[in-house]
Amino acid sequence: MNMNTIKNPLSHFRLPMLAAVALGGLLLVGCAGNPPTAQFALTESAVNAAVSAEATEYSAVEMRSARDKWKQAEMAMQEKDYDKARVLAEQAEWDARVAERKARAAKTQNALKDASQGIEDLREEGMRSAE
């Protein structure tokens, strides 16, 4: 027969407190260990769009920077350094976006130059035929 009728007032809070501490620990581990897969998908999409826009030809410096950072991000991901991988993947994404925009601008300038030359050729041909 248990004669100990005095209960410890802290025993009522022990189980909920332990559960809260355990849950908090799991949340911290869960947040710290998330690989940046969504950012990697964005970066891969941006790099592919830049390649499609011929950024390797028209914006080689930015494209090389994007690829270098992308490789570093993949290495950080393999080492499970997810914060570093996320930052490098974001930088690679923006470098790829800059490369894509510069490539599109260069191609548009080339098209404008070709159109201007075509107009000039037509004008000269019209002047010759009028003579």
C-alpha cells in the first residue's frame, strides 16, 4: 500500500514540458535539415532558360558565373550544408536570369541592326531605280 500521499506539484507539468521540449527539438532539426529542393528547381529552370536564349554565346561571363555557383551549390548540397547550398543556388539563379536578359537584349539589338540595314538597302535600291 502506498502511503506517500504528498504529490510533487511539478510532476503535473513534467510530461507536458518534456513533450514540448521534444517537439521543439524535432522542429529545430526539421527546419535545419531541409534541403533547398524548391530553390534548386528554380535555379535549374533559370539556367535552362538562359541556355535556350543562347546566353552561352551572348553573355558568357554571367553564364559561366551561374554555372560555377550552381556546381558549388550542388557540392554544398552533397555535403548537407543546406544554407550554403540555398544561397549559392539563389545567386546562380539570378546570374542565369541576368545572362538570359543580356542575351535577349543582344539578339534584339542584332535584329534591329539587321532591320535598319535592310531599310537602308531598300532606300538605296529605290534611289538607283528612280535615276
